Amino acid sequence: MRILVTASSKHGATAEIADAIAERLRGTGWEAVRQNPEDVVSLDGIDAVVCGSAVYMTQWMPGATAFLQRFETQLAQMPVWAFSVGLSGVPKHSPQDPSRIGPVLLKVHVVHHQVFPGRYDPELLSLRERSIVRLAGGVEGDFRDWQAVGEWTDSIIAELRRTLPAA
């Protein structure tokens, strides 16, 4: 089985989550290809996709959105999982709530969409970004839950084994 893991990340936190997902998938003996969405030129030979993005102002990053649009037809033919990474501690339905991602996933059938808390390190952000985070009520720190990332990846593995046993 060959699985593409792709994610758009502005400051690295989402990329590190994608790396962890790919590594755990490799532990099954399957091939997990880890690429940034902008670098994917074909889905030939790919059996499943895990696609993620950092969330800014209720939107996935342009690279991840463009990936889904570019490969919409092919993605309709394979299982797709999605994950969003955003600020921790912001109120539900605020502009920085990572569960609010606009219409990006409406044209792709996603087996499951998972939201993970991210990391807020003010030193990595511009003054504008820090101001937005402050207004949204973001809390400084690394809130990525590696156990939750692992458990979610395990659920992907279980689903693929259940639905594609010959792979």
C-alpha cells in the first residue's frame, strides 16, 4: 500500500504532525510518501491520502486547498483523511477556531476530518500574526497532542486494513 501524506504548514507545527503520521504509517510496512502539497505532481500509484493544513482565519492554507482542487477527480476514487491544526484555547466559532475551515472539504469525500491543537511560539510569528493571535485569545505554548495524533493514525491504519485487506 502506498499512502501520500501531505500538509501545508507556515511555521512547521503542522508539517511535524504530518511527519509523525507518515512515520507511524511506515511502521505498518506500507510506503508513506511525505510531500508538501505544492510538490505533488501526480497521484498515480497512490492508494490513500492524508491531507492537512494549518488553519488561519477559518481557512486552510492555499497550498493544501490548491492540492484538493487539482486532484479532486482522483481523490474521489480513493480514501482520503484530512486534518486541521490551529490555535489551542480559542473559543469555539472564533475566527481562529481550527474546526471552522470554510468549504475546502466539500468537494472531496473525506473518511474523517480531525482537528489537532497546534503550537504558538510568538518568536516565529510576525507582528501582525502575533496581534491576530492575541485578539483571538491564543495561548502561548506547544499544545500538539502526540498521543492523539498516533491514535488517529492508528484509526486510519485500522480502516485501511478493514476496507483494503488485499493491499
